[in-house]
Amino acid sequence: MMENNTEDDVIETGFEKTSEKLSLKQIVFVHIKELAKLSREDMREGFMEQKPVKMGDGTTTVTSVWHDDKRKGFINGVDFLLDLIIKDADKDADEDYDFKKIADNLEKKLDELFKKAIENEDIDSDWIDTKLSVKKKLFREIMLFLEKINFFGSGEDYGE
């Protein structure tokens, strides 16, 4: 017998929709996989591509396809990943490594760079590239942090 799932019960895993409750570890794992996929793509500004299409009657028309800004997708993805794991940041802070402090410092650096960009009226594609660079550093720190606290443990299957 099939269950009737409401939209709230269905979780998008990136591969299929499931009504199975996912753990935080599974959600983080799927999200990291999506960020890895994004990082392999060309990180450039969004653009409109126009292609000629030959119609059945011999005429030609033009279709337009918008390609999203992959840089913004990666930036937003890293921010979301940080939101998912930040509650664990105090769990394993020590003198040698304080993830929360590192993440806060990177965000402060980004704020300073943004203020400078506003002063110079330089809020454009270059600003997104600057922000992307900082978020890539943050992503590396997130991965180091997850490894340090053994977030995924060992032997558990995360959809692979």
C-alpha cells in the first residue's frame, strides 16, 4: 500500500525524493556532494544564451536559455553548509584549532572587503569573484573541521 506523503514529508536528496527521515549527517553529506559537483563546473557569471532553432515549416526562430551564476550557487551552498554544522563548532574547540573563530574571521574579512567595494562603487562581477574566493577558503575550513570532529564517523553509508 502506498503512503500519501505531503510536500513537507518529502525530502529532496539530489538523487530522488524520499519520505525517509534523513539524519543531519546524511543531509550534510548530500550537500557536500552537490557543492563538489558545482565546484567542478565553470564558475562564471550567469548569462543568456540564444540559439537559432529551425522550425518544421523551414523558418528559423531564436530561443533563449538562461544559465545561472554558478559562483552564487556555490557561495549560497557554503553558507547553508555552515548553518547546518555551526552548532557543532564549540564541540571540539581547543587552543590549536577553533573553527568558529576561523569562520567568524573569514566572515569579518568578507564584510571588510564588501565595505571597500561599496566605497569604490565596485559591486559587480569582480565582487562575486572576491566573495567566491573567501567562501572557497571557508569550505576548506569546513571540511577540515568535519574531519577533525570525525563528523561522519566510519562505516556508515550516506547514499553511495
